[in-house]
Amino acid sequence: MFMPSGEPRPHYRRVFSRLATMEPSEFDERCKLADLSFLLQGITFTVYSDARGVERLFPFDLVPRIIPRSEWDRVERGLAQRVVALNLFLQDVYGPQRILRDGTIPRSLVLSCKHFHREVAGVELPRGIHVHIAGIDLVRDSKSGDYVVLEDNVRTPSGVSYVLENRLVMTRTLPLVFQQHEVLPVDHYPIELLQILRVLAPRGGDRPTIALLTPGIHNSAFFEHSFLAQQMGIELVEGRDLVVDADVVYMKTIHGLRRVDVIYRRIDDDFLDPLTFRPDSLLGVPGLVNAYRARNVALVNAVGNGVADDKAVYAYVPKFIKYYLGEEPILRNVETWLCDDPSQLAYVLEHLPELVVKPVAESGGYGILMGPSADRATLDQFRERLRDDPRNYIAQPVVPLSRVPCWAPDAGCLAGRHVDLRPYCLYDGDRVTIVPGGLTRVALREGSMVVNSSQGGGSKDTWVLAGDE
């Protein structure tokens, strides 16, 4: 919010002026009203590591994060470039595998990915799209001011419902502040997604049957599943609501079976079809992958996308961009060490207390080592893990995340907290549409660098301005 001189930055001046006139007790009251609004709407999530299975409010901070248009334009171009390159990579590795033959990325690295599925190699997809929806995690380096890519999420990225609900609650809770700014809208996301789903229908037609496949009410993101289905006016189904006959998918209704054309699945590949993947899955639909192979149903996102957001493959995305597009990456990666390379592993083991170590196939902040805050016993445990299974880990330096002002209720004042940003990208095969801003996640604990909701993080409304002030 502030420049080194202590003056508010131009795009934060009006927010600063308004907050400066507000008593702490008044601001705290508005924060409580916002929390009550989320509670009454049932906007919650479940933390799997909590054995009690209690649903929690996703903490919301009322001070908006503001991004000027000139800054966002570069981010937007970089995201679009990255999504197109990731889609081309997936077309290639499940098709001719040119990039593997040319040695741009090691064949062994790709084929050993946990989420690389030979079962869908050669499947022709509508419009050649693998990545219909992407959530690309960015952080802003507080030293350079540049946005850098931390992770790619092209399987079933979640969180967009909080972007839409945060905006709604924000406009109700601080309406005058919002009206003083020309903020780019975010509420067109469901319509844009629905348009993409419609054009994927294998049979064509104006009214394809589209369903959102959820694992059910016990899934941590169930609120989002029901919210998006409602917003798009499509069916919300569980695996037991669908049946496959002669490689065609049908939905059970009170009027009989109804053919399904497109499924926006929010179930991981491993649980999607017990006949193809995990046989113990009770969440999926037996025979669904065969219907997909026969091109009788479209799945969004495509099966097998996890190979593109493997954290070891992530290190090669800048090369993908050059290889497929002939362009220099607009957004750079965080420096990454691949632990299956002996020389890089040696460096990681030597500098472990300075690094962040991540398992390559996990998400949600699970299984991460934050070297600077880890005790000796934890560091020793991770050294053993790295030696035993180096392919499963990468390491990165601790990026000095930027901080933004957040309300600290215990102190009764604003305080700086670390944030990241997850913009949501939609791809229709010709054009990448990006919701301005995205989900700003906040590490609410003082000094913490972990922003994941499952690890105690919260969120903010993200405003991208039509101009720079």
C-alpha cells in the first residue's frame, strides 16, 4: 500500500483516505458483518488434516488488494502464453511426443510422473483442448516487484467461487469505497465457462446436457461445486447418479435415463473410473473412460493433465514456451532444484535449512518443508526422504513474498501479511480468458509464508483497476 517514503501508492490513495477516517471499532464491526454473511451463505471448507472433519469459514480480510491496470496487463499476457504452452505440451505427450524425442525434457521424467496416464494416450479431444481451466499460482517478489509463477494447477483447480463471493460481500460491506474505484468485473466467469462446456458437446446442438461431477458433500470444495452448478444452471451429480451403457453416459432422472454430453468433473483422475484407475473408488463412474475414449462424452479438464502440474515438470515450462511458441516467457519461474539430479540433490541436502522442499504431486500445501522454520529433527527426516525417493521432491528458495495490509483483530489495527495470487484462466482452443485479479490468499499468522486455506490462510478481494489509479 505504501511507498518507501511512507506515502500511499497512487492506486491505494482512495482506500487509504477512507480507512484513515474510520474508527477501528467501526472497521472491526464491518469485518464481523462480512464473516456473518459468509456463514449465513454456508461458504465453508473442510480441512482433511483435521480429524474432526469440522467445516470452517474461509477467513476473509476486508482490505482489498489493488492491482493497477498496467501491472495486470503484463500478468495477463504471461498467463495466456503459459496456458497455451501447457496445452500444447499435453497434446504432444499424449500424442506424437516430439518434445521427448527431441530431448527438450527428459523422457524418464515425464513417463515417471504419478499423474501421467498411458490409458488416455492417443485420445482425440474436442478442439484439441486439454486445459480448459487453469489456476496459475503467482507470487510477487518483494525485492524485484515482479510476479513469478510458483505452481501450475491444470487438473481441478479450486477457489474461483471465493473470488465471486468475496466481490459480492465486499460491495455490500464497503460499498462507498468500492464505488470510488473503477474495478474490472469478475462475475462473468460462470458464463464464460458455460460457453466453453457447450461447444465441447460431441453431438453438437444447442442444448447439450452438461453435469458437474462432485465427490459429494464431504469434499472440502463441495460448496464451490454446488455454487458453480447453480450459477451455470447445470446438473450437480455424484458418481452414483451416472451410468454408462455401450460407451454412452446417462444420468438417472425421475423420467428415466438422460444422455450426458459434457462432464465438468471435480474428481481426481485416480477416482474417476474404477474400471480404469483405482478399483476401490466409490466416487467415480464405471466405464466413463471408455465413453471418453469413444468420444461420446467430453471431460473437463482432460484426463491426465496432472503430468503438466507435476512440480518437477514445472521447471521445464519456460522451455515449453520457447519450444512450442518460439517466444521468451513473459512470467518467469521460481528457481527450482530437481532432486532426482544427483548434483542438484547434493546442493539441496547441503542447503536444506535455507530452502522450501515440496513433493512433486501434492497440492494444498501438504507435505512441504519450510527449511528456515524447521527444527533439526524435521530436517533430518526430510534428508532421509530425499535420499530414499529423490524423484518425488523439488526444492526452491524462500521467495520474499510481498505483503499487503490486513486487519489484525487482536491488535485492533492493520498489519502487513504475506500474500500470493491465483488467477483463473479459461481456454476455448482459440482464446484464453482470464478473470481480472483472481484469488488473493493471505497468510494470516504474523510472519507466516503459508497461504493455503488448509494451512490456516485466508483470502481477500482482488481489484484490478481500469486504469492505474
